[in-house]
Amino acid sequence: MINIQKVVSRNFIMDMVSSLQNMVGMNLTSYEKMIDKAIQQINQELKDKKIKVKWYRYEITQLTNGAVAVVFYGDEK
């Protein structure tokens, strides 16, 4: 079983921008970018360690306002 965890956060200014976007119903692009960054870091770690997987799953959990944990787990080939 493979398990990789990454925690990413936004800065204070992006937090304020996201709050305004949320009020008017826009996409929260800073959250999307934050999650994409964590997934890219996980994929890079898999590539660097030359790990191939049969199946995998991402689990995303909000830790605080502006910070998320992205957990990758799966089985190696």
C-alpha cells in the first residue's frame, strides 16, 4: 500500500479574494489551484520514486480556512 500526504495553503490576500468570489457565486480558482498544486507534487513524487500503481484514490480534507490536506493512496503494481 502506498500513502503520500501533502498539505497546502493559500495566503491571506487570496483568502479575501476567495471570500468575495464565494459571495457572488464564482469558481474558487485559488482553491482549485491549491489542490492542483498538491496533486502535481504527489504525481512528481511518484515519478521521482518510479512508483507505478494498480489503483489509487485521492482524499481531500479541509484542515482550516485556506488549508487542505491531499492524501494519495493505492496499491503498487
